[in-house]
Amino acid sequence: MAKDEDIEREEPLCLVGISTYMTWNKTRTNAAMLDEMLYTRRSASPKYKTTKALETLLLNSAVKDIVEPVVIAPGAVYGMGEDTKEGFFQLFKTAWMCKPVRVLGDGKTMIPTIHVADLAQVVFHVQAEPPEKPYIVAVDRSKVTLGQLGAALSSVLGTGETKSAPGDSLEALSGQCGNVEMLLWKRRFKSGYITELEEKGMEWECKSGPVENLERLCKEFISVNNLRPLKLFIHGRPGSGKSYFAKKLAKLYYLKIVDLKAIRTELMKNEEFAKKEEAKAKKKVKRKEKAIPVELITTAVKAILRSPECRNQ
């Protein structure tokens, strides 16, 4: 077995560690933006102290001309299915379930973000040409607030509804809104290394952030999580149990029930349509049930099937 001193290296080994911007969440500074050049002054909350300690351990592993450690602290990573712990997974999931997307606090927090594909590019460039400073904050150019992200996500993937939730509410503390500390972040970063990469010609995948690229993110979320919509058609004679089994299956698979009787009832609530049907009914006294044109029912069914609830599930 070869010893370390026997191994000849033409270039130092670049040791890259991917961390999180949350190791800065208790950093005190009078500056308007946090500067990655001042990484030695960063401070973390108790939840992220272990992560910060690992960062420091990696930075201290430097050996001149042999090992060059680099810590990359990305913003909230999004894309390709969403991170279930530190990302926006709960927001996407809630929108997909066609429930009001919960927005923590006043929704004015501006979270630093980066697409996972752009983070991969940063890692590639770091390994190819290690930076002068061993600490990098990797964020895109997004200036979108949490409220804007929640509203846009609900509009594209869900029903368009949002719901405000205080940071100390039961919903937030139980994890239904995602990582509370991350979603209530209120600082921005001044990133030097990313700017250098842009000047060298790095091509962004999602430079402008998640809202500008929401159509792509929704497709990635659906594809990665294998969220294929399920459609069932139940047919049978009266009294055969269609309604019973429809309710059971809808509850099991979170499906919306499209009931022709319910559609007919809703159509009859239209005053203009109801008056026409009443006029027809007077001419046909023996008629037991008011007939509704097949074309009208078909249009109503298609509209329901195109709704977010049916489209997603």
C-alpha cells in the first residue's frame, strides 16, 4: 500500500463540501447584505451549529500544495423534485393537493435560492479552478418574496389559493409549512465568486429564480415524484353500489368525484336555464324529470376534468 508521502500529485486535491446558507442565520452585521468574504464571522442557530462545525473542520483540513478544501454554501436548492427537508417541497406538495399554499409570516421574506443544476455547475467550476477564498455562497439572482412564490406556485400547480400562517402557529411548528427557519430568512448575500463565473461565461439554467422558471419546476416536480393523475370510470345499474365505491376510492386516492346528478343540480341553479326548463316542463305534464341537453352536460364534465383537482390527481 502506497503511503501519502509516496503519492505524487501534479495539482493539489480540491476537496469540496456542500453545506447550506443557513449557517449564516445568526450572523450580526450592519451591512445591508452578507458578504461571503466575511465567512469567518458567520454565526448559526443551534439547529445549524453542527453543520457550521463541519464546515470549519473541512476548512481546517487544508495542507499546502496537497489539499485545497472549499465549502460551498448554496441558497435554498430547488428543482428536480424539490428537497423534502430544506427546500420548497411542502409548498409544491400543498399546491399539488389543491389546498391553499401556506405562506409563513407576512410573506415578505426574500429567500436566497439556486437551482440544483446551477449548483452542479458551480461545483464543476470550483473543482476545475479552485477559488482564492475557500468559502463560496452560491445563489441565483432572484429577488422574489415567499408570498410571491407561494401565490405563483398555487396558481400554476393548484387552485390559486394561499393562506397566511404565523411562524409560531401549530401548522408551522408541526412542519406542515416546511423548514420555518429557512422560510423566515430575511437577509441577502453579496456573492463575489458567482459574479466571477458569470464574467467567465457560465451559462445559468435558472438565473432569475424559481418564479420565472415555475413551469419547468412544476414539470420536474411531477416527473421526479412520478405524480401521474389517476382517472376512474364507474358504471353500473341503479343500486349496484356506484356511489359507495366511488366515495371509497376517492378517499383512498384523493380523487374528485364527478357525479352527473350533482352536475345537473348545479346547472339547474342557473336561473335563465331553469326558467327555460320550467317552460318546457309545463308543456309536458307527464314528464318526471327535466331534461338537460347532452351537449351542456358534456361541456360541464369537461370543465370539471380540466380543473386543478382532476388535472393533478
